[in-house]
Amino acid sequence: MDAPAAPVRSRGARWAPRRSHRVVALDDASLVMVGGFASGAGGGSSAEVWTAARDDDDAWFWRLAVARAPFGPRDGHAVAVAADGAALVIGGATADALTAHDVWRSADGGATWTLATATPGWAGRTHHEAVALGDAVFVLGGFGEFGYCDDCWASRDGGGTWERRTAAAAWGPRAMHAACGFRGALYVAGGYDGRECRGDVWASVDGARWSRLCHRAPWVPRRGHAVVAAGACLALVGGEGGGGAGESLGDCWTSADPRRASSVQGRPVDARAGDDGASWALVAFGLTPVHAHAAVADRGDPPRVLVFGGATRDRDDGAGERDNARGPDDAFAVRLP
């Protein structure tokens, strides 16, 4: 049952271990890493932007593109790639622990950034999700100035203007959830609602009307996990679950409706008509336990999920708990069936 997992080799400059950062893959298959809460000397919220390209030996060569981006230190933010290929940094927590409500754009692979808007209409927030689907980018939930959020907003002009799709999505207020776009639909999985971790999965084709695909997935209810569209399936990796302060998880689950395996990628479909997100299969366990990590789908055959950074919660026989941040040497890939 256990799918192969292997280290992801890193070369070039070394980024500090971090959590609550974001990594996205651009159209040219290069990677952009933004911000996060870094550990070590000079740690704290980071304003760094790192880029990486894969070399001929299947290693990622990292380069510090911007030491201090104009949006300043950020963690718990969201990053998405707009339809025009620009990378967007959306909201997050600043170095002063304030929740930001701005949107920044980079059209040159993360080298330079410009302010798209400081007044998007939605309240400042952190630990939300941003998902690109079709010609729009959606912002979903998070923890904001007024508590946990359950709204959904969309931008069709690369982050400059935003339209509210719903003020109260059916999945309810939550943060630290995971979301992605797959086969023409938006998916929201898990998260934390201020009382407990969630284990439900929801889908929508427009961000306004949502359908619950499963009330309680077979995976442990969790927060701080990642869900990506990889090949012909959704893949969920890691997170934090359990009672109390929780513990980091080291598993990977996939979900796909075999009846829609031949669907054209990106074609609008009625998410309520299929089983994507409704049934899940465990494909890997015993992975490095990690939460608040960044994950991207690797374009290959077979598909893989690449996991960068994050934290592993260590328990010290009741003497205390600590989150050990992960760095480039801890990155790993999970090969999917």
C-alpha cells in the first residue's frame, strides 16, 4: 500500500527552515517560494522570495530572488498563479502580527512585485486559501479581523478587483484548511473552526454554491495540511490532527472518480455529479510528519507531490512541545499510483 517516497534534492543557495510559507509552480515548471515563519538566526516572518528550476539530475537549484520583497514579512498568506501567468501574494500575517488585506503581483517569475490592490473588499486574514480556476482566482475562508471566515471572493483581472461570491459558504467559518482546483471545480478539505479540526470535503463550480461531498473523510480530521491536483486525482498530504495541541501527520491520501478520468482538464463540470473528493484511499504512510508545509504537484509520469518546509511537532514526555521547522534537506516527494 505504501507508495514510494524519496528525498527531493536541492542545490544552490540555502533557504532557512520555515513554516506557513507558500510554494507555487509557474507555467514554465519553475517554483516560487514566498515568505513564511523562518527559524534560526534572524528568524521570524520572512519577506524573502526564492525561485527554483530543475536541473538535468532531477535536483532543484534554488536562488534568492528577493531578500526583502515590498510586501514585507509574511506568513500564513496565500499564493496563486493567475490566468496570465502572474504570481499573486494575497493577505497573510505581517511582522506586527496584523492581518493584511492586500494583493501583490509578479509577472517575471518572482523577481519584481507591484501592488495590485490595497482595498480588495475582503477583510484582512491569515491561514486562508487562494485557488486559480479557469480565468479567476478565488480567496476562501481564513482567520481575519472579525474571527474565522466563511466567505469566498473571486478576481478575474489578476487580483486588481474582487467580487464576493458568497458571504457565508456552506462549509462554515474555518482556517488552516486546504483547497485546490480540479477538473473545473473548487475543493475545500478539512481545517479548523475555532473548536475542532474538520474532516469534511466540499466542492463548488462557482464559489457561490457548495455541495458537501463527505461529512467525515477516512483521514484524521486535520488542519495545516495540503491538497493538490496531481495527474488524475486529488492528493492530500500531512497536516496536524488529534487532541490538545495536536500532532503532525505523515500520510498521503488520494481521491478520484474513475468515471471522470477521461475528462478534459479544466472543463467546467458539475462537482456534485462525480465522486472526486467523496471517497479517499490511503496511498502512503510513515512519511515525515509535517504540518504548515507547502506542496506542489510535479508534472511527470507517474505524478508526484513535492513537499517543502513545514514543521514537525515534537512531544517531550510531557515536559513541553515544540515545532521543529523543516528546511531544504527535509524536502520529499511522494509518488502517486
